[in-house]
Amino acid sequence: TPATAAVYPGTCLFEATALSEGRGTTQPFQLLGAPEIDHGWAEALGEASLPGARLREAYFKPTFAKWTGEVCGGVELQVADPREFDPIRTALTMIIAQREHFGQYGWRDQDGEGSYWLDKLTGNRAVRLAIEDGADAEETASVWAEDLAAFAALREEHLIYRRRGW
């Protein structure tokens, strides 16, 4: 759905955690959680005042994927203002808050030998290490600032159409 597509660039990072990313529900990537998670995560996220995002406590039971058939507590993420919503920073804030309140749900190890899915999804281990070192979402996102600036400069050379105030 358009709602799923709006949040997916950020909440796909939950694939790298032990939490359900809502697969097997009618709201994949909008419903996030696991058994034993309660209102505390939603309350912590409410205090974070995430721009353009609306979060509410939610309970769901995935029909497949992680936590199949089990009631999961967690949050439902909705985009309240698409102009203000930043899917990556929102998801990073959500992951950091989840780890602070429900740390028993850690990273998924893709091969059982310390090769983490998050490293694969983000391209290196810097994001995971920043989170593990206690960085907030802004500090964590800054780990790719140099790469992003280099890409923007490279991209500029190849743009055919330029923005003209719209």
C-alpha cells in the first residue's frame, strides 16, 4: 500500500532485529513488535516527538514470518505529514528506544557467526556500532554523511532535469 511504501525505507531495518516488522499482517512495516513488548515502547516514542510520524500502541498476531501465531505488542507507525516525515531517522529512533526498553530483542545474526543483518542492510557495521555505543538517531545517521555528500556530488553531474522551484 502507499502507507507501507512510505515507511518501508526506514522500517525495513527491523528485518535486522528479532522484532516482527509486521509481515503476515495487513500492515507490513507499519506494525512492529514482539511478544512481551508493552505500552512502554509506544510511550517512549511519544516522548521523542518524531516529525511527521504518528505512533500508537498496537497488538497483532503475524500469520507468517517472525513470531508466527504469537501475539506481539509494539507500535503502529503512520505518516501524519509526508513533508516532515523522515523514514530513516524515525526507524533509527524506534530501534534505539526499543533497545533501551526491551533490549532482550537484539540483532539478527545472519550466519550464526557474528555477521549481522543490519550490517548488510546498511552497507557496513558503522550504524550498528553507533547504536550499540549509545548514539542517538542523529549521531547514528551521521555515520553515512560523507558518503551521502559524495553521492550527491556524483549524482549532480548526471541529472538531466533540474528542480525549478517545484
